[in-house]
Amino acid sequence: MDSPDMDLPRPEQNDADASSSSRATEPLLQVRDLRVYFNTTRGILKAVDGVTFEIGRGETLGLVGESGCGKSITAYSILRLVPVPPGTYAGGTILFKGTDLLKLSERQIDSVRGSQISIVFQDPTESVNPIMTIGSQISEVIVRHRGVSKAEARDITIAMLRRVGIGSPERRFRSYAHELSGGMIQRAMIAMSLVCRPELLIADEPTTALDVTIQAQILELLGDLRRDLGMSVLIITHDLGVVAQISDRVAVMYAGKIVEYAAARDLFHQPKHPYTHGLFRSLPRLQEGRTRQPLPVIPGTVPDPSEYVEGCRFRPRCPIAQEICGSEPPLRAISPGHLSACHFAEQVAALTPGSLLSYG
């Protein structure tokens, strides 16, 4: 973002939030002008190039965009999981409760991982050790971060397995990953990420590898746990349905940058960037009594990070691009709490979702 100090939109507080308004005034996480680059044989890849957002206490931020736009690298950067080298944190700050995580030693950041900030990875089957039981893997996290006995860790693990909806948790404690379904493994991974009661949970495409029914159950589970535990959630996804179901605010990411940022209901009611319009237009719709039409798509693909164009990075795919788009548009407030990085954001805001000029 061109202005790291820009005021970002905050979710409105309901009556239940009023009693904790003093805590809510300070964001739990503040990412400012984050830049994560990779040195490769093709040159410098700007995977994340000036990203700014924040997450309040007890809220969920949805980070949405196509594959390859930098969402996961952004998430991994928060926990300093980007390998250095070839990666490098080229600029910015990641403030967690006022402490810049990028300035911590490896020992200090290791104490944050799992205990204060946890992550649920995209493919649950790749997150488990196949030669350890599910229970022993979760208990190991508890012993390491909470310093309790193995017996206490076992009791905590079984209670959390039960809490995330795994039946017969005493038996499943002794199960290996190959004995569980994909949905059960994902629930176990959520249990592992929550046993130390972190203040922030990062969920990277947590439902991608699951069928539709299990997806809905996992999202409902995350929502329930957020409310019960009072934690904040950063959910990474390309699925606008997931965003609508669980997010308080949404940051739309494209080619390493945030292009739109707003409260979820405002974004869905009135998107203000051509890329967001394209995402909405690409959603499947039921059309009773009509001839089946091909699903609209945004032409082209997310550009290679080593080949970003000058100016607006969406310009090669945008149906309303003009000469001015050769200069990079700043992420600016178009209406209270609603930011867009488009030179024509005001005109785009006047359109209804999906009514932008025809693609292709």
C-alpha cells in the first residue's frame, strides 16, 4: 500500500462487543507495507509487494484472490515461515500486540508459533506425521508450549478432539492419519492449532480439499470456536462463498497487492474494483427457465511475479483500462471504510455487482 499509515476500515460493534470496546480499539495484528521477495534464476519475484491490513480482536478477516496472487505467502510471513533464502522480507512491519514479529529472534518467534498464533494449512493430509498417532501429535504441542505433564496433555487433547466434533475421541486419540477421513483430519488439525488457545488463527484454504458438506461443517466449526474462544481469524481463500459465510471484513488481493478492502457486507453489496466485479461475475448462478450459458470468466491469468506490468497490475485483464492505468493507482478510501486501488473506483462503485462491461 502506498500509505502504510492509512486508516483502515473497522467492523461495527454490536451490543455484545460494547463491554470490550476498550480492547477492540487496538488491532491484534497490524501488517504495514509488507514486502516479501524471492531471488530466483529468473530475477526477483515480488510475491508480496506492499500489503497492508489489520485484524481486530475477535474478528475474522477474509483474504481473497486467485491462486498465485500472494495470499499464502502473506499468511506464512506472519509466522516467519517463508524460507530465507531464497525469500527475503524486503520491507514493512508485522505488529502483533504492538511487537514487530519481523524483528524477533528465531527463538522468540518460535515461542509465538502455536501458542499465540496458530495456522491450519491447506491440505490436512500433508500437515500430519503418518507414523505418529493423532493424539500424540497434538499432545506434543501442548507439552511443548504449556509445560504440562503427558497425562494432562492427553486429557486436554481428548477434550479438544471432542470440542471439534470428533466422535469417540478417546479411541481417535490412538488413531493414525490413514485411519481418518479428510474431514476428520482437518478437524484434528484445527484441534492441534487451538489446544494452546491462540489469540490469532490463520486458516489457509481450510476447506479446499474437502467435499461441500464437510466444507460447511468446518466453516461452522471455525465460527463457533471463534465466538467461544474469543480469538481472531485470518482466513485465506479464493472462494467468495466462504468469505460471505465467515468474514467480518475482506481484503481482495491481486498480483501481490491489496486492491480492495472493506466490511464484508459493503464489499458484497457494492464492490469498487473491476477485479472484484470480475470475481462476482464469475460465480455460478441458478437460471431457471433459461438456456444454459457458459460461466463468465476473467480473461487471462494472474501475472508472473517476475513479469509485473507498470502501473495497475490488473490492467492487462481489465475491461475498462485506459491510459491513466499505466500509473499505479493508490489504495484509497472511496467511501467511509471502503478502500479501492482503481483510478475509476467511483464509476465502478455506481455499478451493480456483475454489471461491468462484458469480459471476453
